Amino acid sequence: MGDAIDKAEGTGSLNLSVLRIPEGATETIPEQWTELHRTNVLTAGAEKFIEVDLSAGDFIKLIAEDAGDGNGGDHAYWLDARWVRPDGTEIYIENNEWLSASVGYGSLTWGNEITFSGGSTTRSIFAHAPSKISFVVPDGVSKLRVTLKNNKYGTIVGVVKEKPSAVNYGDLSKYLINVTIPIKRIGSFLAGGAERQHKIDQIITSQAAWLLGEQREDGGFESWGSYTTDAWDTAYIGLAMLAADEPRFTESARKAAYYIANLSDTSNWCSPKGIVLTFLCEYYFRTKDAGILPGIQKAVEDVEKSFFQQGYAGHGSGNYGYGTGGQNSGFSYLAMGLAMASRTPVELDVEMFEKVMTRMDAMAPSGVIGYGRTTKNDFDANQSARDRVALTGPCVVANCITGQSQRFFDLSKLAYERAVGALDFGHSTQTYGLFGGTIGAANLGDELLQRHLETVMPKMILQRNYQGGVVASECRFEFMGAEGMFRPRMSTAIQILTLAANRKNLAITGKRDLRASVMKPGMNTHVWDLETHRFYLRGWATAIELLGSNAPASLKSGYESLREIDYDGPIHILHDRIFAILESNALNVVTDINALSGVSDELKAQAIEMVLGIDLNISVTEKDTDAVEIKLSAYWPLRERNRWEDSATKTSWKANADYKMVGSISIAKDTKLSDDVNIAFDSSSANSDWKEGYAKNLGTVTVNRLDSTVEFTLPVQINYTVGTHTVSYTRNVTFEEGVGGNFDDARYVTIPSSTVMRTGLGDELVVRLPLTGEYLQMHGEVGRQNYQGEKVKVDFTQGSLGLGACRNVSVVQSDLKWFRATSIAAVPDSSLDQSDIDALLDSDETTTGRVRAETSTQAWVGFEMDLGSLKDINGIKIVENSKWWINTNFKVEVEVDGKWQQVVAGDKPRGIDYFKTVRTQKVRVLFSNNGGSSIKINDIQFLSNPAGGGGYALAHSLKTGAYEHGVLWQDRYDGLSSGTITSLKNNAAYPASPSSSKALYTMESDSNLGDLYGLRWTGWIKPDETGDYVFYAAADEQVEMYLSTDENPANKVLIASKLSSTPSRQWSSAATSSPISLKAGKRYYVELLMAEQTGGDHCAVAWRKPSDNTTPIDGSDPISDYYFSTIVGGISPSIDYIFPGIVSQPSSVQATEGQSVSLNVVADGLGSLTYQWMKNGVPLYGAESATLNISTASSSDAGFYQCVVKNKYGQVLSDKVEISFANHPPEMSDQALEVAGSEPSGTVLGTVVASDIDI
């Protein structure tokens, strides 16, 4: 193929007729396409018959436009399309008759059977909007007739256009000129070596130059298609500009970076969010432009809120992808973005970061990341990885930057070697696969990258356009018609990144100084076992909360055993350890729960089902106006126990007498149903999936409705045994009128108290339980009726372990303060007026609701609301009409310091939508056009919830314990009098006032920073081996290195110095220490001073560990952040830490009721400190200063208190102290005494009764 390309390129010419109208001429170029028809907006199920006259056209185009709801997958069916002759004869258009087609998503499909007003037809052309289908108009026809139908969802507008085969330019022909361009050979693909590289460089430059010409003045690049915003295109193109690596292209990247950084919203989709963060970080790595750091911080927060609490993500923020498996495309790109950001000075949520990196490792037991969650056990040398490179590549990058897992690295490399050149994403687009394949190969080894490039370069060279950019060809990367998703500019950028990959000038293509120098071993834990562990942890924790003080000791000890499980070991060791604990403890716990007195049967049953993982699900479906279908499904005891077992083991477990579950459910017909309902079950004989422990259908009963009430409930009596243990209780099931109406019975679990940790991400609600500290998640639609007053009810349906079906927790109790607007006005430029507002809003929720229908011309409509005064708010509740739900995009903006900013947005309101606490008086609530549907609202309320969004949660590792930041701190001092250490120490700014500071993630500074400056590094290292270490410091010019005998800086001693220059990473001639004995796991304070005169500059440190046989090889990596340690909690008040340390701990207080009481902590650390007091482990709203003041103490204030002190570098937890009460003020009766005023001193007027409970 390379030879054919070379020969074709060196011959022929390109002949063009160019029409150029001179400046000042009055003529205009005629339109080629003429619009014949445009429909109104078609919502789901709507259709439009179209008939157009074709007398003037030789080509027609059927166009389905997105109607403004932002969905790139709006359904468009062209039905019974036919040509019409003048005599009325109709000729139906057949399959493949179209000339060309492009669709917004998926592929053009012919032949689906569709029902419409004209009957039923299989002459259907299906194309997701936005789509265009072109036809040649046959000779002898005069009309086209066709019906356009939106068959499923979204909103579309249909357009029909025509054009003649030749455009009549009339008098404009005088401006036509003919241009001949010889086709020149550019290097040689076949020759290899310098000629090939010249060819590649020329292609990179030409394509980057074409993109440069496409950039808007604001720095962005227009998006050719839908699905997401132009931030996606701009980020990919910005990466390509950095890879092209010329000053003009770097400037283009700068403009693109600031364009993205200043956007209020980049996308609701996860993949774009991840690539946006990746690009901004790459720009920072290249330029060290500190001005972009706020944009990176914003992008980090945008990425972090796209993850659910357990560290996974779906297609977009707040959804799970297809089915319940999550969608790893979005996860992969988010993980890559976070890994990149971990090498910048911005702040990360370290708890979430660790969860994401751990999950990434666990998602790839075979070395590759699948589209959904893998159920594969281990690596399979015969498994094809060709359709997984798109998702695996970004995770390979994240792994190489963070050093998360050597296991993942080795297996992904083996998988890539079997998939060299693979482009198949397995879904939607090969360009996605090209990008993932390229960055993965670039990070897995030079040989693998070269093999990859050998395979894909010929195709890319065939696709290039002589103007630059990518054009469609017979060798297209795209399939399924995904041009709407990956448009020419983005495809061009990805090809530039691929052709430039061997330059390795980006972190994503393996830039050396941004790779982790040491890989952690990684873990063999399977992601499914992670979910199983979480499932039982939350189940047992919920059982403890339900039973409270009645919780048996066996339940608590079993929960602690589950918490303390070690993840280390071979694949599935976690699974084996989980069920070893369950089988040793669960039935004993059931015995103890059943023996409890004073606890209801229902509460016992709820706790037992949580412990055993049981779920009896009763589904009620209205089949027609009278018939009701009731179906029972179940998850059996110790579900997931046999996930990885063979069929013989599953069969044996099915017959296990100890866990055999036999019983029935019954519903008495009362006066509401035609018959009683009884369904019996036996787990040993039921048709079940014993891998999951799930029976899909244990029985279905159909009865007739006798009650015409729209909705009613009936009690369900549930009786069963598990082995020898009996469970019997009653719960309700709901019946709702309406064909297709379906209710799964909800088990409402009332938790006495819990703290909202996280809300507002899709339909996720996360709470922390007080008795165990466990966090619980809720997913799935939350019924609007479940938000009542100060309680938030959530059903606890233990669905599939799949990521999207973990539903738990019930009642969250918080002190909610509701604010009603004192005045309401239409938002400026909105088409609403006061009468519209009055018609829409009504404070009485019992009314039928007011309706405001949108028109097709509106983009956003809504309200500006004045809260009367400044208020701290962190949530919005849109109260909808009880029979109508708002199904349209919305956003909320608040005014802060005179500027409007968005605080929350979504595809529809979800009861209470939380956001970070803001202080404001004016709020805007806006709804987007959704194609003519109606908004039906009773009220809009804002709330302040002390436990709501923005609550504090201590950072901790996956299992437990403090998370340690892996950074050193670098201070830079400019303006030295000479390039010597002495000049640095004598500088007036040293050490208190550095010119600039930053975190180091490896023991190496950036090079060529300037002249006459000095550096000071401070921090702690933690060796992983015990024995003698030798340190090597290579710097230009002078360097001194100090090491303490422990973590106290006061004990530092000089261990190595050199007052002349050493070449970069030339350890053989570096300043070298004597062997120093260090202990594994112990922290040692380290400090380094470096001074630069003029010319080039650099500084790096390596070591020889006890297990190393020789001096480090020149050019090898310096010490990595794997060995850096953060001191958490001070050692001595005299030490000047950059991390926060406690100087003076709070003390316990014995308080008196009615009097004031205070607790105080004194802390120190670099920069500003923040404080958060907690009571019994729960953050106290507003207690955010060094002193906690309680003006009037009462017995309810008794408890244990701690303070979390944070700065940007770390955090520390104070000692736990107690506020207790030993006495109470005397209480006096309400008896009144009258005093005349003339009584002499000593006169007895009466008696007053008082009591003191302390006497």
C-alpha cells in the first residue's frame, strides 16, 4: 500500500474552477440547495406527511435536524418515500438507493417495520438526527412523497432541499478562473527513515495549519455535529496543536485552553469532561502558565462530580450507561484527566482519586477495559482486545502517570500486542479506537507504538486533504455513520496526535518526565468483588442502624470483620474472604436477631434480609383497565456466593440445607381485587441463576381490579424459612390505575439519623450512618412523594449488583429551612411575563397545577426570584403537579457579588437538587425548550440544609486510614547576587518569602528556569526497605542536600554537596552521600538547596536502595512521589510545617446547663487554614473556626468533639474531647408572689417550690 501511495502522489494534477468575486462587486453567489419544505417540531410519536415539487432539481436531500433539546440521538424515520410521475404513478424508493448519508449517531438503517397513520411499512429509512440523506432524482418524476416520524424520543425538524446538477452562475462566469495544481510527492511512506519522517512531519504541519485557520477569534473550534459542546472538539484540537509543536500552534493551544477555561459548562458527557481536563493539564505541562490553573481546578471539580461515590461513572454526569454495568468510556477519560491533574498544583479530592485509581485497576483483570463491567476472571492469552483499545488506552495513560499497577501495565501490554493497529471501538466510531490505541501503545513501549503506526499510517495518509484536514474516502476510519460524533476537525486532530505520537512530547504519548518512575505492584481484586464487598458492608451497617441499641454483639463483630478484610492476594481472594466471614457469622446473627424482645417482626425481617442479602421483589403491572399482573422475583441468601464457581459447586450450593429458602407471599383480595394472591417458592427447586443467586420469576398471578381508586395499597403477608430460621412479617404493595403502570414494592427503612455526604449527581444520594460511619448510596428514580417536609424517604431495593441498581437507605432527617420568594419576575429576554408566572405558580400543592406550554422559538424560560435578604442556600425543590413530572432541562443561577453564576443543572428536576452552599438574595430558575411539552409546577422552594451538599468528609484510603499526599515542596528565590548556595542563604527573602512555590511530584525540578536564582526543597521521604541508602544529587550549578535522622527538621545534617555543575541525571558524577542507614516505613525530613548562575539549569536526586547492586545508571529516573510522605499531625510545636499541625489540643469540658462552653484548638501550617468541628463524627454546620462556642449549653450538647484542620497541602485531626454535664440549674415552679411594696424587711410573703436533679 505504501508503494501505491508513493506512486500515486508523484503524478497528475488537481484542476479547479475557482469563482472569486472581487471586493466591491454587487453580485452574489447563488445558493446551490433550495429549501422546499420545513416541518414543525416533531416530538416523540409525532409524524408529518410531506409532498414536494421536484420540477427544478436533479438532487434532493432529506434532513432531520435536532430541534434544540441537545440530544444527538433524536429518532427520525422516513417512511414510504416514493417518486411520483406526472401521471400520478408512484415508484417507491428502495434500499441503498440513496447517494450519500450521514447520521448523528449509529448507522443508517433500512427495513424496520414501523406503524404510522398510513398503516404499517417496512419501507423505512432510520437515521438519528442530525442526519442528511441525498438522492439523485430519477428522470421523468415530478414529486416526492414521504412521511417523517419521530418514533421514539427527542425532538426533530424535517427539511427537504433540492439542487440542480449545474448551478447557473449567469454573469458571474466572468469571474471564473481555472487553476491547475501539480500533485507533488511528499517524502515516501515506503522508504522509511528520514524520507518517511519528512512525509509525516509535512502532513502534521499541513493538517495543523488547516486547523489553525479554522480557529475562531474566541479560541474555540466550531462543532460539526451534536452530542456535546464544542469544548470537546477544541480540547482534541488543542492537544494536536501541542503535539505539532511550533510557536504558532502553541499559541493556538493557549487560546483554546483559555476559551475552555472560561466556559461556564463544557459538557454533560463524561468523555468530553475527561479530555478537556487532559488538554488543560497538557497545556500547563508545556507552558507552566499559572493563569490556567483556575481553569484546571474548575475542570477537576467538574470531573470529580461526574463520579459516583464508589468511584465509577457512566455516559454522562448522573447516569450509568447501558443496563446496570456502567459505561467505561466515560470512566476511562475521566480517570486519565484526574491522573494528569495529580501532576499539577491544583487540589484533588484524594479520597475519590484513590477510589478511581483502585477501580481502574480492578476493572481490568485481563489487562483491558471493556465497554461495560467485565465478568472475566483473569488474563486470557487468546482473547481478542481489538474492540477495547479505545477504553483501555486512557487508563493505560493514567496508570503510567500514577504508577498505580504493574500488573495492569504488564497485562495491557500483552493485550495490545494481540491488537496492534486495532481501530474498532466496537461501538460508534473507529476514530475513538485510533486515539485510544495510539496513546495506549505510546505508553506501553516504543516497539509496540511503531508496530501500531505501521498499521494505521497508510490509512491516515490516504484520508488527508491537500488543504489539510481529513476527508472521507474509501478507507474511512468511521463506520456506523458516526460523522456527527467525530467530525472532520476532531478526526484531523486525532490523526495529528497519532502521527506525532513517536515525538513523545505529551504526557498522553509517554513524555518521560511525566511518567511514574516506580510502579506499585497493583492488586488482583476484581471489580465485581469490590461491589460485592460494598454490598454486604452497607447491608450489615444498615442492619446495625435499624436495630440501634438492640443490635446484637454478633452483628457488630461480623460487620467489623467485613470492614477489616485484606484485599491483597490472588484474584478473587477478596470474594473468598467475604463469604468465609458470612458463612461463619450470618446465621448466628439471624438467630440473635430473632431472639430480640421488644423489636417488631418487620424490623427484625428488614435486618435479617440486609444481613443475608435477601430481596423479595413484588412487581405490580396494570395490563388493561381491569387486569393486574403480580409477579415475584428474589435474590436468595448469600447472593453472589457462587459468582466464580463451577456448575457442580453451584448445584451443591442450591441444595445446601442451611441456606435453603422456602416460603410464600399472600395478598388478601379485600374488596379491591377479584381473588386472593398466593405465590409459593422454594430456592432448591426454583429456576435460578446461581451465579448471582437470582430467580427472575417465582410465579405470576393475574387478578382483576374491583376498586376504581387511582391508587391504593394492600398488605402482603410474607413467610419463609432460611434453614431452621423463621421470618414472618407484613409490608405494603401499591396498585396504580393506568395501562402499563408498574410498581415495585418499596421497603421503606427508617434510619433514626444520618448525614447527607453528597447529592445532586444525577439521582445519587449518599449518606453517612452515625453508628458505623458507613456510607450508603441511593440510585434510581426517587418518587416525588418521598420528599416530605424535613424527611427524605428513599426506598431500599437491593437490586442487581450492577453499578446502576444499588438502591439503599431510607429516611434522611435534617433541619431543613425552606425559603419562599418575596417577589418574582421574568428573566430578562425571556418571553414570560407576570401573567405567565401567575399561571404557572401556585403555592397550593393540592390543586391540579398550573400549566405553561413552551413554544418552539424559546430557548430558555424562567424566573428571577428575590429571597428578601441574603441567605445561605444549597438546594432547590421544584414542587411539581402530582400527576405531571417536568421532563425538560433546567438550570439554576445565583447572583454573587453582582455576577450571575450557575450552581446546578440537569436534564430534569429530581425532587431536591443540592449544590454547594452559596450566600445570595437573587436566584434564577430556567427551563429549556423541549419541543412544545408543558411545564407543570406548583411551587419553587430553596433550602438550607446543614447536612446537605458541601458537607465535610475526611479523606481516607480505600480500606481505612489517613491518605498521604505524595509531594515535596519547592520554594524559588529570584535575584541572587551570584549562583552560589551562600548567596541563596544570604538573600533577604530566604527562607520566609520565596518568589514562587509549587509542589513536586518527583525529585526533579523543571529545567532552564532562568538565571541567578535558588531553590529550596522540603518534605519527607519514607523508604520501603531497611538498610543502607546512598543519595545522588545532580544539579547545575551548586547543590547541598540535608537529611534528618527522623521526621524532625531540627535534626537535619548535610549528607551531600557539590559546588560545580553536573550534567542532567548524570549520577556517576553527582554529589554523593555516604551510605546512610534508614528503616522501612519511617519518615525522614529531607531538604535540598540549589543555586544557578547563568545558562542551562536543572536539579534532580536519585538513590541506591539496599536491594540495588550498583549506582543508578546515568539518565535513569529520579526518586518518585511513591516515596514522598506527608506528616499528618504535628510532632513538636517548634517545627515549621507546610502541612497543618496541632500546636495545642482542645480539652474536655464539664459544662453547666444554661451556661456558655467553648472548645479551642491551636494549629499552624503554611497558608490559610480551615477548621471544621465534628460532634460524634458528624460535621457541625457553621462550626468553622478554631474556637467552637456554645452560648447556652444543654444536655443535648453532650458528646465527643474533634476538629479537622486543613490547608491546601493536607489535614490533621485533633484529639477527641468530651463535653459532659455533671449538674443542672435548679428549676422553679411557676408560682407567682405579689409584693405591695410597703412590707418591712424580713416579711415572709409565701413559698416557691424549686428542684435540682443533682441533689
